[in-house]
Amino acid sequence: MDMALALAVGALMGWAAFAILRLNARQGLGRSVLIGLLGGGVGMQLAKMASVAPVGDGHIYVFGVIVAAAVAGACLVIAGMVARRSGA
């Protein structure tokens, strides 16, 4: 469930970066959501490797979701910088 939540957060970050913040406008919505998905998955794996225990009774890995959102955001920013640099 944690990975699905991290992927959903990453996809939401990708959508927000495209639709609300107008980042990665040249790349399009699909690519922004995909980059967010990948960033969210990588972020959750990094949080699990840090081996911090889940918080709360619902077993939602809050630290993992926060790291997933941060990594997804960082991936979106980096992808935007690379796209601007390459002229794509």
C-alpha cells in the first residue's frame, strides 16, 4: 500500500507541476506525470532503505510519503532544467 500511495503522490506532483505551476510545459502532461511516478517510487525505496519505522496505527509510512514527494519534485525540477538546457 505504501508504494501505491507513493506512486499516487508522485503522479499528483507531476500533474501539479504541469497544470498549476506550469513547470515542464514543453514536455507535456504525460511526461510530467511519468517523471513524478518514477520519482515517487524511487523516493519510497530510498525511505525504506533508511529503515525508519512506519508512523501510526494505519501503517501509513508518513516519512516515506514525504520523501517520495520530495524526490518526485526534485526529479521534475531536474527534468525541466535538462529540457530547457537541451532546447527540447
